[in-house]
Amino acid sequence: MTSAQWQQSTLHGGGFITGILQNLNQPEILYARADVAGVFKSVDGGKTWAAKNHGMTDCHQHDVRSFALSPHDPNLMFRGSGSVRGHNCFGTIHRSIDGGESWTPICREVDFYGNGETRQYGEVIQIDPHRPDVVIAGGYSAGLWMSRDTGEHWNYLGLKDERIACVCFHPARTSVIFVGTIGKFDLDPVFVAQQYDYVRPNPPRLYRSCDDGATWEVMCEGVDMGELAFDPALPDTIYAACLRDGVMKSTDGGRTWQAHLFSKYPVGSITVDPHNPMRLYAAAETFPNFDPDVPPIGVYTSDDGGESWRLVRWHTDADIRNYPAYMTLEYAGWAISKIRVDARKANRLYISNWYGVSISEDSGCTWDANHFAGMENICIENMGAHPTQPGTVFMVMADHAPKISTDAGQTFTAFPRPTVDQPQPDSTAVVASRFDPEVVLYGIKGSGGCSIVRSKRDGSDPQIVMQRFAAADTEAGRLAFQSRAAGVSVQALAEDPFHPGKFYAYLDGILAAGAGIYHTLDWGEHWERLANPFPPSIQRVPHQREWIENELLSVVVAQTKNVCGTNQLMCVDPHQPDTLYVGEWTEGIFRSMDGGQHWENVGAALPLRRDRASVLNVIHSDDQQAGVLYAGFIREGLWRSRDYGASWEKLYPKEDSIFNATSVAVSGGLIAIGCEPLYWSPCRSAVIISRDGGDTWEDTSDPDLGAIRWKTVVFDADRDNLYAGSCGNSAFCLRLHT
């Protein structure tokens, strides 16, 4: 479908915003980079943003670790993206010659970890301020590389196996390069399980080369340097945001350092005010643990060249405005990754953090989020359309409670959080009732377990109707987010179409800890566990959790249950009472025809285990045709049964090519498949549609969206709209009838 016009929700998407650049020739143009959603551009001084990912094709290319804007040509940009899978670091450098509107891959020699532990530190790509054709790029393990022809060719300069945190050309001295590295992470793994990394050969260091990288000398050792800044008037004066050591200053070109600011939390960003070189700003990466000794927004300033520092302000609720309703003051200052001073207005500051970019017009005293227009942190797990109310659609996602749209996906509002002890839950599955339009059930996952919540259609009156808690998983390896590694999670929720008040719930996790299939006959007031559909050899679902949730589908390797697919492995047959299907990623599809009392495996003919990546991802009954059942696979595409699962045929693609049927929407002859690119199952990002039961297919892909990770597709109740949700780039709607 060459004329497909996807309309993006006003939420847009983003992820963790880890960097900010400003066009000095046109200061109203800014750029931001994100860990899962690519590069964003603003043309109105940072008030609104739009993603710029045209040219991205691979799974890792929206995981941006660094970018650079040429000081010689405001249309020339570079971006470095990458990830880690199978203990392998990899990446791509792209170049843009039109101000980020489109990108071309130019190098795959340098690896980056765009969603890893160093993502919020200094830039590792920089263009020489003296020579417009010279570019350097520092990898996560591949060392430092240089191009002397604007990115056409690259040469290795050393420092292989160092974890590079920042690279800088000296602003006043030609051929002088500084590289800051990070050593061993001593703290408990916050983001990436340590077994996916490797022991670095050296402690953290600051390196300097005075001959374009031909030789290197160690200027400083034992200090993790996240970002460097140079005094424009004093060539030997350098400032460093040193993570565990606060802000340090050198007045001899980096040979010796003195500490001048200590923070309880890491200081990851520092900048010199371009209007006054004696004024500096630094930002700490605070965590919203409501510590009374930690300022809510950790922004500090110095007026004497970094010799002394003060907190800009101990902010209160009155100091922040235009933030989403679910964000308290502590979240406004959580995980600040960058602080920058506007090139045109001395009192205007920008900070980027977990949610987006905020602006201050009074040197940091007050902050305005501008509703994070265009870049809010939205990584969608699943979307569900209301079965009787066209235009009403719900979404669930990592780090958020559910959201609802009543205007066909144009705008979304958040459900209130159901409990105070889960300030930032993941929401994992959602279903609205056809019998009572005001009833919605959804799953949430917080520390220690999961809950099923019943609320009204607008999210009001949330009531927890089921809770299951279990000890953290004890499988081999230390997992990154222990809250997401807990024993149970709500995989799917479904309403019985024949019995008002009857719902089914599929909890994945450790079976002995409460995972399995449940039903309620009274709108969730009471739940009964049904017979176990799985063979005795399966002790937990997913059966191969380490592979499926931590490696194959996860956003960050080892970040368990973070946008790895939910609400897709259970469906209730709409034509035959008491018939339901449950899928297990690697073992098959299990059918019950007596309401969950007895089960049989009807998936033996499906391509399970044909390849390690050949895992079942979605099952879906056709609401218009009796007996028609669909099964979507990673790698193996879409399969169909016309006899309640007794036999199967491959529907798309007909040829034996790789295609990831991440999500499927079906209604009679109308079928949609969402496909995400994956490292272990490489294929293009796409949403394809058939209007004739799979005989012909239309490609609705928009190249401007890049390598978007589609996680969910669903038709509206009247089949006029197709909704699609993504990991990082939010929600979209395609009008099917114009």
C-alpha cells in the first residue's frame, strides 16, 4: 500500500533521552537521542519533537548511543547505534547530509551499546572543530576510529576493549584528542546482567593523544569520567563529570585533578555556559527513592570556574509545570542525562532524562516539560480495542499504568496507579468487556509479583482483584531488573464471549509459584486455577525464559519482561462455548473444549524449534469464521488452521523466508501482521494487511519510521481503523476506509 498514511498518537514515544545537540546557526533547531527510539528533532526550541529515523533498517539502529552535529555544516550529522546479543557487541554509524531528515549507513566497524550502562554519558562521536572532514568514533569494545573523509573510510586508532564513555577533540589545539573510559561496574547490576559483558583490561582512565591517535598517554587513572568540558578561554583547563567522584577540574591539561563537587548520586553531565565561561552547570543522576537528603532535581551551578558549587534550587511542586499527571516532582529530576545552556539565551537551560527534554527559562529555578510533546517514554507491550465502542483503544506498556484513547488513537490519557507501593508499575495485558462497556481488566507487574486490576473504562475506581507474589527467579545468572524477574506475570487476559462476568487469565512464570491458567465467574471477585495445560517437563513458562525474554525479544539484553510481548498467547473461541487456546513459546498450542478442565496439544504440526528463534508469539481466533485459528511465529511467519487447530497451513510468507509475525489482528477476511526486526531473526520492520483472507497482501510500511519495533496490532470495533503499537515509538493508527 504505497499510499498508507499512518497517524501517530500525540504521545509519539521516546525512551530514555540521553543526549541533546543544538544547531548554533539556527538555535531553535535541537536534536535529542534516545536509547530505543532513535533521533528526535525540534524546530521550535525544544517545545515539540519528531522522530527522524528514515534510513534505519536493523533492530539495533534505534538504540542510539551517540550523535554529532558538524560545527562547519549544520546539515551534516553522524549517529552511532548498537546493541549486545549473544555476548556480541555490534553497531552502525549513519550519516545525514540534510539535518537528520534521512540517514545512510557508512560504517559497521565500531560497536555501540545504545541501551546499555554507558548510554547517558558523553558523546563518543565528534567532528573535529578545526578540520571539517575529520570524525572520530569510540566503541563499547572496538576502540577508537577516525575518518578523514567525512565518514567514507575509517581507520582504527587503538584502545580496543576499553569501555569508552566520551571522546573529545581539544577545542583550541589541532590533533589533540581526549578519551575517557569507564572501568568495572562495582555496584550491583542496575541495567544489564554482568554475564553479558566481559572484564575490561584496564581501570578507568583518561587518555590523551597529541598526534591524531597515533600514540596515547594515560593522563589520569582510577576515575570514571562520564563527560568532559573545556574552558574556552584557558586551553589547559578541563572539567569532568566523574560519576562516583562528582565534578573534577584540571588546570594542567588533564595531568592532575581536584574534586570540587560531590553528590550522593553520580554526576554524569557538565557544561560550560557559552555566554559566561566562568559559569558551569552539572547534573546528578538521582533516582526517585524519595530520599530526604537528595534534592528532587539535582542541578548544580558554579560561578567561579568550577571552584565552588551550589544547588540551583531545592525544587518544590510549584517549580515544575506541564509534566504528565503521573509524574511527581521526584520523577521530573530522575536520571538526568544531559544539561545544556541555550546558545542564544543565557538563562535558558535544557535537561534530558528518562522521560524527555525539559526547559528552564530562569537558569534552572523552574522547569517546563511542554508535556514532552513528541518524545514521551512509551514502550508499548499491547493494545486492545474496546469490543463495542469504536474509537476506544487501550494500551499497556513498560514503566506505566495503562492508557486509554477515545478519539481513535489520537490522544491517550493515563489510568491512575492502583497502589501507592507500586509507584511505577509495568502494565502487561488489558481487556475490555463486551457485556458491560464500563469494565476493564488489566495486569500490572511491580516488585515481587503481579496483580490483576479491575477499573472503569476511563481508569477510575481501580481495584486489585488478584495478586500473586513469588520469590525472584533463581535461574542461572544475575538478572538486571529483579522486579521484572519475579516469579509470575500477567501474560494475557480474555473475556468469555458466552458468559457475562467470566474472564480468563494466563499468568506466566514459575508454575509452582502460581503461574498457570485461571478463570473468574464474577467479574474478577474470585479466581480459580484451572488444570495445567503443560506437560510435566515444563516447570515455568516461558519454558526457555532465559532465551526468549532475556535474549531474543527483550529491549535490553537480560532486562526480563520489558516489552517482550504480552496478551497474545491465549484466546477464547468466539464460536464454540468453553473452547480456549493457550500457547507456550516453544512447546505448542494447547486447546481445551471444556472450559480449561482438560487440554490437548494441537500444535504438533507447527514449526516449533525449527530454529532456535522459531518461537510461537501469538494465537488468535477469527471472530467471523468458525474454527479458524491463527498462529504467529518469530522467524516462521503466520500460520492458519481452519479446523480448530487440528491441521495447519502456512499463510504468510508463502516462500521459506524469515518473517517475524510479532502480532496479528484478524476479523473475517481482514488480517494484519506486525513485524519487528530482531537480531536473531533479521527481517524488515513492517505492518502488512490482507483484505481477502490472505490471498493478497498490502505493505503499509512508511520508510520515515525507520526500523520500528512493532509489538502489537489490533482492529477497531467497526474495522475502520488499525491500531499499531511499538517499542519506543509509541502508537499509530491507519484508517482502512477513506
